[in-house]
Amino acid sequence: MWLVEGDLELDIGGPITIERPNNVVTRPLSMNGQDDRIRAVFELTSDDPLPEADDESIVACYKYLANKLSFPFEEKYSFETGPFQS
């Protein structure tokens, strides 16, 4: 990359002015991704880091699952007896 003298700006040594965005839009959470499903439990956005696995987050996950799951639920169990057979 080449710069000519006209492409350069003089640094006067003052603080840098950073423009803050007016409207930040994060991508929606995808329930197909494991990380996004975890973020949904903690009501985070797709830009937020995942929480640490500590006692507080484990209790939050337990409360979320206890609220969302109901037992007993109907399930089908099958077992593979051979290639493409069950």
C-alpha cells in the first residue's frame, strides 16, 4: 500500500474522537446453535459472551428448565439393529 503526503493527517496529540453508533442491531439468536440457546436462557444478545459455569449460572439454568419442561412427556425410543434399520 502506498500513501502520498496528501493522504496523511497531522496528529495534534489530543484525545481521539470516537463516534458512537446511534442504533446497534445484533443478529437474532438462532435456536439451531448451542451457544445461542444458552444465551436465550440468560436473556443475552448474540453479541454477549457466554457466562461462566459457576453456581449462579447453574441455578439459573435449572430454574429455566424447571419452568419450561413438564413431565411426563411422550417419547419414542428406537434402537439401531443394523445399517439403516431400527
